[in-house]
Amino acid sequence: MNNTKLLTSKDQELISMFAEDEVTFWANKWGVTKETVKSAVKFSGSNSVSKVYTYLVNSNKVRLS
């Protein structure tokens, strides 16, 4: 997420697990640890922001906002 102007809308819907700053961004946004985000990507089977968020809500890791 170093240069958000170059991101397409598709890129903004996915969490890049190779960009540590992106994992940190979503962890801070959802109030969880980076390890929780990484685990949620693994167990949800997707790096889609909406699918990871849904997994976190369903597993009671984060409350609906």
C-alpha cells in the first residue's frame, strides 16, 4: 500500500500478505494482531477483505462496526 494511487479497485479488495504494512493496516483497522489477520486469511481460504472480515466476525475475533 505504499502508493495507493496505483492500486486498482480489485487490489483494494485484497490483502497483500507480502506487504507487511498492509497486514498492519488491516490489523489496526479491525483491532486485532497481525498474526490474527494472517491466521484469518489462512482459515478463510482467501485474502479478500470482505471474506477475511466475515471470518473474523464469525469467529468472534472482531465485533461488527
